[in-house]
Amino acid sequence: MNTERAHHAILENRERLLLSGVTETVSFDDRAVILYTVQGELTVLGRDLQLHALNTETGELEISGRIAALKYGDRDRKASANWMGRLLR
């Protein structure tokens, strides 16, 4: 049986994104949010992005704004690299 948390992404009218399975938020500003989920790296691109309702226990996160794209990265990368790894990316 797989005990790993599930990852869901629900996008409502390209203005509200509900995520589950979030393990870490790496960086965010009003144009990009970079985070890790149980399914790997996820970058959310858009304008006027804001983070709401981050629950570290359940891994749920809400992002609002004008969402333009969801870009998944390496599925095996589920936690951020150390500071040297981030520098060399």
C-alpha cells in the first residue's frame, strides 16, 4: 500500500489554484511560485500571485492571481537541494 500523500491541483477560472501534497515552498513573488510536492517540483507562473492558507500539516496551499501556467519539473526531486545545489542550478 502506498502511504505517500496524494497531490491534487484544482484550478478555478485561472484565478484560484488549490494544491495538496505540497512539501515545501521554495520561493514566491507576484509572478512565480516555486514549490515541491510529493510528485516533484512545481512552478506556478502568472501575475499578481498571492499565497493563502498554507497548511504544513496537510500540505494544502491556495494561490490566487492571474495564473498563466503550471510547470512540473523533475518528478524525483521532492525536496529542495542544499544551498550549493540551488546555486549551481
